[in-house]
Amino acid sequence: MTEAERKAIADELAAKEGDISAKVTKLDADRQEKGGGREAIVKRLPVVLYRRYEQIRGKRGSAIAQTTDGTCNKCHMALPPQLYHRLRKEPLIEQCPSCNRIIYFSSTQQATKVD
């Protein structure tokens, strides 16, 4: 490799590095701006619930599951009928017995809006 080729490649990398640094700075600023909302929500949650959520999220990738018809939408296993009926009647914080994700009930009209 000649000195001229090396210099051309180094200049090209330097130009790209500047663009990449600018993008990283912008993304960090956006994350800081939007990240404040999550922290405010976390402060309002019960500590035990937040710890459980983080533990499940660390193991499974997603910690929340939904049911509309008596099956968990993440593991696709049928919920015990008693649990399903309790979830339908009142807003509870329960866990799927199969995948241990935090599960909630959503009617079919709400489910189409959420998805």
C-alpha cells in the first residue's frame, strides 16, 4: 500500500468518524430526552412490581403478556379458567403460570387498538 492510498483511506475514515460521532451525540441526546419519561413512571410503580418486571425482562426479553381468549399471547398456553375469569373481572397483576410473565386481560376491541 502506498503512502497516498493510506492517506486517502485515513481521510475517508476521519470523515466517516465525524458523521458517526455526530449521529451518536444526537441519539444520546434523544435518549436522554425520552428516557426521563420512563424514570418518572418507574418511581410511581411499587418497588416489588418493578423488580419482578426487570427480573422477568432479563430472562425472557419481554415481561408483559396479554390474554384476550384465555391463552397467554407469549407462550400460547391456556390459562387456568379461574385465573382467566379473575383477570376479566378486575384489573389484577398476575403471572402466567407457564412462562411467568406479568399477564393482563384485554378485550378484543382493546387488543386491536394496542397491536
